[in-house]
Amino acid sequence: MSTILKYGLMILLIVVGTFAQVQPPLQAPPIAPRFGQPGAYGGGYGVTQPAAKPSTNNYQLELAIQRGNKTARYKLTLNSGGVTTELMDRFAERQEGLPPQTMSLNAVLSPFDEGGGEVTLTLHRYITYKTKAQPQGLSGVLPGSLPGTAEKEVTASKSIPLMTKVALFPGKAVVIFEDEDEKISLNLTELGGEAQKQ
């Protein structure tokens, strides 16, 4: 028993010694001068104010989805640089007994100093399709039917995700996805000039 205790203590000491980290001594933060220096904010000649971080609340993201000769446009105002929402799929045919088809969107804008910014976008589009399935009761098959003989048509759905990161500048649309059936583009609009005129 004492041998196990000795080895246990030795292992504990090795582990503690291996994972212990030496912390550097703490340094006090630099103290700002009490009175402003010439040219600095708050004092002296040529007073300049610090550059403000660009606001992301003044942008609107436009998502355009084109299928055939029809285009659905969704305008989303960014709140603190991001938006998360569910959008109605305007191209989906309404099916009885099923909820409306939607798309899930998440977008985050990291602004550039010169305007515009990098948008990280995740868009989940759902497609519905019909498939055949064997109806199942409590015992695995509906009463009165033989296994493998009766099939029922059921409606299923599947999420098709699109994840991308793209640089956008106001007024310049960027195509983020295109195939023979669909084209998806993003456009960034700076609110203020256009929104205040209306």
C-alpha cells in the first residue's frame, strides 16, 4: 500500500512540475500624462480627435436569388455588424399540410477602414422532395399489409448549406453562387444618403 502511495506522489510531483508555468512579473500599465501634450487630444495646439471605429449599423445587405427569369430580393439591415434570420423562400411551391419553405441566413460584417467590409455568410436553403417509404405500425408493418409490399409516398426535406466569406464594397454586387438553375449574389448598401432622402 505504501509503495502505491509513493509512486502516486511521485507521479503527482512529475505532472505538477511538467505542467506548471512560470508567470512573468506583472507590470503596471503606463500612466498617461495628466495634462495633454501639444497636438494630442485634449490639449495644446492642433487638437485632433482619435479616429472612431467604423460603425456597422449603417449598412444594409441585399441578398438576390435568381432562378430562371425571376429574382427574389431580400434586404437586411445589419445590427452591430450582423444579422441572423429565417427568410421565406419565394420560389417554393406551397404544399398542403406542410409549413412554408424557408431559408436560414446568418451574416456578419467586419468593416474595412476605407468603407465596405468582409462578410461571413451562412445560408441554409431547404429543398423538399418526394420519396417512397414503407408505412410502419407498432409491429413494423401496418396491419393487413405484408412486409415489403405497401409503399407510401412521403415528402421529405434536406438542408443545402452555403458558407462563404467575401469582401463587399457599397454598390458593387458580388456573385457568391451560380449554377444552371440558380444564381445568388450579395450587395452592400450604405444607409444614410439613400435612407435619409426618403
